[in-house]
Amino acid sequence: MKMTKNDRQEHILRLIKTKDIGTQEELVGELIAEGLTITQATVSRDIKDLGIIKVTSASGQSKYSVLDRTGDIAPGRLLYVFSQSVISCECAMHLVVIRTLPGMAQGAASALDSIHLQGVVGSIAGDDTVFVATPSPEDAVALAKTIRDMNARLIAEI
């Protein structure tokens, strides 16, 4: 079934919110199973347009996740601010320590808070460092991997 871009993207968002989908191929398969006529190239563009990212759970599994939008700020802009300011990301027990360019920690923390990644209890920012609290050391490892992967992908796109 052919449909509009908005309808197609609504299907994609619903699937990602309700199922653990880890690859574009899985997403295309789910959409085809629902009767949509779609290509992987179209899904790839929609993923970028919708601000969908891959996250890592505490168990180490990767899956797509939808960024929550805050106010009028588009997910793409938030991710750009984040990717341009982060230098490194390391774990320390329940904390993820993010190093940023000088003066950019608060912007990075604000972007991270707006993204609403799973496993974030809260964050505190200084001048060039952000501390992100997680519920467990396993959640910290998963969050750090998600942040590193997200940053690497964003930098590659720029």
C-alpha cells in the first residue's frame, strides 16, 4: 500500500516505540508485514528525518529509539549541539562522565536532558564536564556506549 510520507513516518514511530527493532532490515520487514511498499533507502532517510537513534540497553542489546522533542527544538539540532561539544565519555560506577569543550558542558547537558535517553536519572554540568547519574553500573555502561555510538555517527554525517 502506498501512503504519504507523514503516514509512513507515523508507522515507523509506532513500530519503534512498541517493538525492539535493532536494524533497518528488521524495520523494513515489519513495515512490509503491515502491507506497506517501502525500500531500505526510504527507511534510512526517515530515520534521519525523525531523529531516531540507536541505544544500548543494560543487557547490551542495541535497538532504535525515538528522541523526545522538547519545545520547538528539533532533535537534529539537539544532536548537532551535543556532537559538536563532546570530547569523551567514560563510566565511573553509576556515573557517566562526559568531557566537553570549555564552556560547553551546560549546553551538552541541556541537549542530553532534552533527548531523554533511557537510563538517565539526572545530570549535573560544570564548565567542561557533565556527570550523568544512572540507576546501575550496567546502565552507565550502556548509556556511555549509546553516547559514544551516537556521537560517532553524528560526526561521520557532518
